Amino acid sequence: MRRTAMAVAASALAVSLAACGSAAESGDKDKDSGDSAAKGDNIKVGLLLPENQTARYEKFDKPLIEKKIKELTNNKGEVIYANAKQDASQQNQQVDTMVTNKVDVLILDAVDAKAIAGSVKKAKDAGIPVVAYDRLAEGPIDAYTSFDNVTVGKTQGEALLEALGDKAEKGQIVMMNGSSTDPNAAQFKKGAHEALDGKVKVGREYDTKEWKPENANANMEGAISAIGKDKIVGVYSANDGMAGGIITALKAAGIKVPVTGQDAELAGVQRIVTGEQFMSVYKPYAPEADAAAEMAVALAQGKSLDSVAKDTVDSATTKGVPSVLVPVVSLTQENINDTVIKDGVYTVEEICTGKYKAACDKIGLK
């Protein structure tokens, strides 16, 4: 994967795609392509998201993408939405339905990156371009936007080492990676190992089926039995949902160690406030959603992606995919105010409900 270097710092929140320009602003660089370009703003965009257990998709991704598409098409663009609810077969059927309904472009966040490849080809054969969103789907995709996923894993690993200090040399950690069907999970794992290997012993490592907290909980219970509770000094968790299941298992065993996360889910942020979870990775969704919308509208209108996509990535099946990669931020107690609150993701009132108020006061979250 070729990508520009991305700083992992709070300043990354200032990332804006404005400098890239919207598809509507690309001017002489754009090339019309017959009927597609003739559609103008009257386009149909199929939006396929993978599941609704993780809070981000319904709360952030969907409304942000819908809003940007309306903005780019003078309120004339139509978004047709479907959620696969973590069912790869259902998502394949949803693509078929979108093809039958003759959408002009698809924004696709794959449940299973490999299983969706045939459906991506069906869309392509029907003249429908596909923007892979958040996960790098296989098949002949036309564009891709996500976060720098290797950097996400590296950020998590480095944060865990910071939390461990000299304890890294005195015990073992458990690595709870994401689902083996999610290509992002492999990249998170790669980045985490780059940070952790040679600096701490990994006692047990799991690829967690379907990213489910209950599966992470069961895996953690198994790790505690295998390693021994006195030897575990920390846990790498690839996201916040799994961190919740992991922390439940740790509490039941009387273990208090640093745990990582990702997605800055409300429950994860609240656990960070109380100190149960050390960190999460905050991924500002607006730049990612905006990039997907800009590329989708451009493709539907037969325009160039040159002004939007400044990077390229290679999937297992497609080389040189035009891409937008968005930086991430390590979220800890110290920068909650400067990240999720400043960006309007959550209010202090949402985070500091009843049982969290004292902890919020203690860290100055008011």
C-alpha cells in the first residue's frame, strides 16, 4: 500500500478535504462519459453498511454520507440505504437489489471483503462504479476511503506500551484482534505487532469472530485460564466493543490492567473516564464520509477523481485504486475535551451521566 505519511496527533482533527475540492469543482480536469455525466445532480447512490451493533454506522456514517451527497447534488441526489446486519450473504443480495434498481453508484462497506467480490463484479458489469468504504473490498472497485489502518494498530500498540511502562518486561499481554473476514483487522494487527513485537511477550492472541464483544469475553476468559491472572499485564483490544467484553472478564477475575480500543464509542469513552480502559482510537468520521460522497458523486456523473483522491492502494484483486486515507488520534483522558467533545461527537452531559460524574470531575471534564 502506498500512502502519504500521516501524523498521529490531535492536530489530525483539523484534516479537511476542502483543499481537495469537490467533484463539482474539478473543472477542466473532469471528463464526461456519456449518459453517466448527463445525469447531473439527479443520481441514485446505493449505500451499503455492514452492521448495526457498532454505534458508528447508524449514528455517524449514514447521516454524514447522506448529508454530503445532498450538498453535492443540490438536494437532488437520492440515497438508497441497506444494512447487512453482519450477514455477508444478505449483503450480496442487497448489492443484487441495488443493481436491479439501477443505482448510479455504490458506496460499499463490506461485511466480508472476499465474499463480496462477485457482487462487486456484477455491479461493475452493469456499469455501476463501486466506492469501497472503510474496508477494502475485493473485486473491481473504483475508489476507496478509510483510515490509515496500519497506523491505527501501531497507535494502539504504542499507547499500550506507554501505559505498561517497565511492566512490559515483567509479564504478558493478550492480543484480541478483529474478525478474520475484515481486511482492516489484518492491518490493525500488522500495525500493532510493529509496535509491540520484541518489547512485550504476547501470551495469547485471538482473531475474534464477527468482532462480537461476547466472543472477546469468552476468549479473554480462556486467556486468563491459560496464562494465569497474575501474569497478564495488559490487553490489546482492536476496538471498543470488544474492550467492553474483555473488561467484563478481567473484572470477574479481579484483574485491572490497561486495555486499548478503537472507534471512540460512548461506552468506551466513559470507560476511559473511569480508568477501566486506557485509550481508544478516535477516527473523525466526517472526512471519511465526505470523501466517500465526493468520489461517489464524481463517479456517478462521469467525472475524474484526481481532485479528490490523492493516494492509491492495492487490494488483493485490484491495483492502484484511487484512495483517500484519513489520519487518526489516540484518545485518552488527557484529550477528551479536545477531540470528541470539541468535534461535537458527544457532549459532556452525554459522557458524564450519573455514575460517571465523579470520575469526570476528577479529570476536569465539565
